Amino acid sequence: MRAPLFLISLALSSAACSDGTGYAERAGVETEPTSPTANATPVAAKAQELEEETDRYLFAYGWPAEASAEPGLAKIMKTKADALRARLVADADEDWDAAQGAEYTPRQHSASMEWKVVADLPRYLSLSGEMASYSGGAHGMYGVQSLVWDREEEQAVDGIALFNSPVALEQALGQRLCDTLNAERSERRGFAVEPDSDNMFDKCPGLDEATVLVGSSTGKSFDRLAVYFGPYVAGAYAEGAYELDFPVTASVIDAVKPAYAGAFSVKR
């Protein structure tokens, strides 16, 4: 289970950026890629961390050096960071302003996103974005986003967009999807899922409710994928998120859009 941001201790700087957004921008030292692929090579770009903390909110956003090495992708990351911070500030200000003159102080809001390399192929860079937020309720929320950067087209798409449709990928995975999910549910709950249960958390969610990440064991092609169901999708909040791993098979490749089919191979 991924920990919500409000349970994570962050050491943040409150210095202002030169661009006036208010958060501190820190470029990391030059690093080699964190991709688990076999043929990864060092890059000259630097990982980025955008951070800010005030009494009202806590903000953090980061992406790896591999993303910084792609100017178009780095621009997208900065735009996403600015948008997340703007929503956070607006929500926190609304909460605090509404409490003016009241006998209580709102809790500090928070929002974070950390992008990590899933696979680094010659043409494609697959990233996962771990997100978390808290707005003063009983608990925070968290989840994962997918982004695949096409270096030739200079275009970013969601992982599921590589496939003809969520339903097409569901059909390609077949019964393995539900069987794998139910095996994990049973292990966490301590009892088997009833096949005919009417409980919403016993049903098998569709991939339109999931995040799909594409990975590689060779660094040459996508040969594995992960299906991520966030809190409240496949189980109660206390169960945490479910991340299920699958090898790429011929049926999975059949579900890939023709434009991306060459990027996939059957897992050996």
C-alpha cells in the first residue's frame, strides 16, 4: 500500500522561484537513469524537484533526469506541476478564508506527484506518477498515473492509449485479470472472494477504472505491463491499492493500436 502524502515527512524549502510561482525549484545532481532496463545509458539532464510549504499547504512535484532530457516532456511536467499547485493553493485558500473569524484552524492541505521511470526504450519513455493529496478529511488520497513519451513524435500519451481500448486489453488479459486480482484480495482479506457476491468490492473492475503502466525487461521493447487499481476501486480504503503485473502475450499485442505494435514483444 502506498503511503499518503500527509504520512510522509518532507524537508521542504520555502524560497521563491525566479519565475514567481512561489515554490522552490531544485535541480538534482547529474545521475544515471533509474530505469531497470538492460541498456540504459547516463544522461546529462538533471532530475527536478519543485517544493513549497506554507501554513496552508504543502506542495511537492518531481520528475527524473530522463524526463528532463526531453525538452517537450520537461515542459509538460512543468505545466502539470503549475496546474497541480494552482488547484492546491485555491482549495487551501478557500478553506482558510471560510474559517476567518471561526474558532478552528483548518488543517494543512497537501499535494504531491513523483514521476519515476518504468521503462526507457530507444523511442519511448514510460513513466509512472505517484500522486497523493490531503484536504483536511479523515484521510488523504493517493494513486498512480501513466505517461508514455514518444521521442519521434514528441507526444505524451496515457499507457492505456497504446491499446485499441480498455475493453480490448481486458479481453486480451481474459480471466487472468480477475483471477490475479481475486488471489490478491483473498490474501489481504484472509478469505476467498465469493463468485456470486453482490458486494461492489468483490466485483472485477474494468480497465476504464485502472491505470495501465507499460514496462520492459530488455530495454528494447515493452514486454510487461501493470494494472493499477487505486483506493475504493477494487477494495475498501483500508485494503490499499492493487497493482497487478502481467507479461505481454500475443493476445495483448493484438490489442495494441497498429501505430504502437512494433514497440511490443512477447515476454520470454
